[in-house]
Amino acid sequence: MKPRVVYSPKYDVDYGEHAFSTAKFRLAAEACRSFAEIVEPMEPSRQALHLVHTRDWVEKLMTGVLSPADISRLELPFSPEIARAHRLAAGGTLLAARHALETGVGLHAGGGAHHAFKDHGEGYCAVNDIAFAILSLRSEGMIETAAVIDLDVHQGNGTASIFEMDPDTFTFSMQQWGLYPEVRRRSSLDIELAAGTGDAEYYDKLRHGLRAVMESKPDLVIYQAGVDVWEHDRLGGLKLTEAGIKDRDMAVYDICRVYQVPVAVTLGGGYGPTPEDTARLHASTLKLFAR
């Protein structure tokens, strides 16, 4: 059976002149068509979203009508179409997680909105699809324990906050020190990296973090595979080469395989010189996990 990559054309919405280009999702999905079947997700219901978000925030997400303060904190323009894209992405990560439980690996050409909190959005993230997938599967009795491996250049503060008091979810975030978000929320394990950190030092610290993740004995891992760690990223300051990013991805793939833990991949951040640059890196991650 061909690998499946979850993606919806409705992810590609117009933010205008903005650092975050949703075209990268479309381009990454198109690059996967040669080796994978593209599968579209379903949008979660209002009731399903209540698993992870407050009723007030869900109502705003369903209508696409946010206050000026909400929009300022989210740092995105907002509309019903954009709200739908974010809700669909939550359904996409849940579907990829289901695929992971079926076959060992799930792939999502989208998702990774790790700055979304229970009651608000932040940093381009409106719906925390990572937390939604974990809490949905747990509510169905499909999993008991879970882990998040967040290797975006920014700390996953929303995910850390949602699972802060949850002993059954291990959150691991490795990020650049001094970068957004200004105020961190404590993950189960945070590793801070100095600007300019390159391949060798990154990989060494990553190995220690991954061992800690597996010691938590998760039934499922969700891997937030942001490529804003790339040396040419416009918003990050780490210095990973393309080869270094592949080594990072392979380290996650290998340890999940060795410990026989299903893993679902989300794309997260990436702000290369062009959407094509970012999509190439994202597609490389998805192809590696599709092997």
C-alpha cells in the first residue's frame, strides 16, 4: 500500500504580505504525489474541539470572528476561510495520528500549531492540532500515554501549557534561546540552544532528549518537524544544514522504530527565502518517514 499524506487544498489561504506562506503546504503535498496517496481530512465538530479549547475560543474559531486583541496576539489576519483552514489542520493531524496507529507512521503536510493555548491563539497558531489529536485518541481509548517531540526553532509554549498538569503526556521541545515566545511555558523537557548552533552540537543534544522521551513509554509520538532550524531561515538563528535536518529527522525516525512507537509527523514552522525552499525541506521530511 502506498504511504498516505494528509493534506487539504483548503490549507492554502491568502494571508496577504505575511511571513507565513501557506503555499508551502500545497507545494510540499505536490512533491509527495510521486510516492504517496494524498488523503483529505475532515473538519472537527464544535464539540470535538472542546476537548482541547475553551467554549469561547471554539466559538470564535467556528465563526472566524476575532477581536482586535485576538488578532494581535495571533499575528494573522483572520476570516471564515482562514478559520476553516486551521480547524481542518486539526482534523489532519488527528487523521495522521490514526494512520500512525494503523501502520507505524502518519504523515501530515500541515499542522504543528504549537503556540495555540486552550483559550487563545498565538504566533500564527489558532488550533492546537497536536493536543487535539492526542486528547481525541485518548478520549476514544486508542492511547493512554503520548509524547510530543517538538523540534521547531520556537518553543511549543501552547502545547506545554495544555499538557502542563498531564502526567500521561511527555512534551519535549528543543528551541533557540531568546527567540519567540518571550515567555516560556515549561515542557516536560526543554533544551535551549544558542543562536548559531550547528549540526554536530544540535544532534548531540537531540540524542539525549530523545532518550528521555522514550523513557516516558509513550503509546504515540507526534513529531513537530519545523524546518525553521535551517541555516537560511528568515526567522530562526540556528545553523543546521539540509543534511543536518535530515540527520535530525532520521534520529526521530530511528528511535521510534527501535522502540516500536507509532509516530505522526506535522510540519510546523519554516520561513525560507521562498515557499519553494521551505516546501522542499518539508517534503524531504515526509519522504524520509514514508520509507
